[in-house]
Amino acid sequence: MTSTTIAGPPRLDSAVRLAHLTKTYPNGPEQVTALQGVSLDIQPGAFTAIMGPSGSGKSTFLNLAAGLDTPTSGHVFIGDTDITELSVDAVTRFRRRHIGFVFQAYNLIGHLTVAENIQLPMLLDGRRPDEQWQNALIESVGLTGMADRLPGELSGGQAQRVAIARALITRPTVVFADEPTGALDRRTGEQVLEVLRGTAKRFAQTLVLVTHDPNVASTADDVLFLSDGRLAGGFVAPTTDQIVARLVELGR
């Protein structure tokens, strides 16, 4: 049974629910539609990969679902909260407490240590980090003994592990990841993906990941495809061959 539903009535136990989500941007005298009428439910604990050709709306999808941008119309629910109905300040507070985000470019602060970078979402929210929880995360992502290092002393894979721990420090309802292995070599990317999947599973996080890599997407519970800003089907327990064939159909 799929953990992600593309159509049908909304489920009350959804971790993420998008309802008729549309985003348009001005382009001179015209409007460009980046996302059009997207509705779906992602259930708690699911690992869902989002794929599609360049310009299909993947980044827009992720930014809207994570509350980093606002839709032109439609609604985004994280748990029972409609974040599209919140003020800008309220969305920021909600995101710090309930949403984790892993950026492809890591976005670590160069003058802060590994531990301080991990703590940052809680410090910005005016809360003291739970040291025991922080240490558990550091151990889980394979950074034991590196808490006092600066980002400049880390490899790309280690920096991404810090970003994963930072995304999990607030015990979020859902973790969004934007091409988290895209800037890494294959071996390091596989290690980082395993860490991301393993920690999300261990700590009961829902994971939504945008990727261009069929091998990465094949490790997900479900994969959904976007094309021209619309949902274009998907697979449960996808195989790499299925994914590649579908991307070819969509004009990857």
C-alpha cells in the first residue's frame, strides 16, 4: 500500500498534505506557472522521492511544502496545521519547530563549530538544545569526536551529515531534502543517503526528498513525478529501471 496518495479525500493523519497547490510568477506582461493544482497526502514515517525533468516544478514544490515560499493559491498542511493561513512570523516559528530542511549546499555557518551549527535552529527559536539529544544525533550521523570542528575542516560528506543533524535537532514532523547527495561523489552520496534514511527512520521522521538520481529515488517507499508543474504519476517501492523509463517518457 502506498504511503503517498495523489488523489482522493484528505486523510486526517497526514504528515504533509497539499491541496490544489498552485504557484505562478510574473514574466514581463505574462505569468509563468511553476506548479499547478497539485494535491497529495504523505503519511507519517514515509520516505517519498520527488523527481521530474528540469523545470518540472521540483524546487517550487519543495519550497512551498516546506514553508519557504507562499503559494499563489491552495493550501499546505503540516500535520493538522495549515501553514498557508499563518503570518510570515508564525510560519518562521512553526518551521523552526516542526520542519527540517537539508540543503544541497549544506548552508553551514563557517565560524560556528559542528555542534553550534547543529544547535542553530533551536538557538534562533530561543530554546536551549538538549545535550543528550544532540550527542545522540552526532553519533547517529557518524560525527562522534567532531563537535568542535569548523566547517572548513570537514569533507563534503561530513558537512552534509552536519546539515542532516541540524535538520533533525528540533525533532521535526517532516524533513525535506533538496538534492542532498547532488554535490557529492557516488560513494559519499550513498553513505550520506543511508545516514539520512537511517536517522529519519530511527527517529520516526517523515522524509520528502527531491533528487535527479534514479538510484537515490529507488531507495524510497514511493516516488512521485512532476512534469510541467503537474503531478505525473508515481511508483510504490520503485526500481531504478522503472524510474529511468518514466523519466525518459517525461523527457528528462
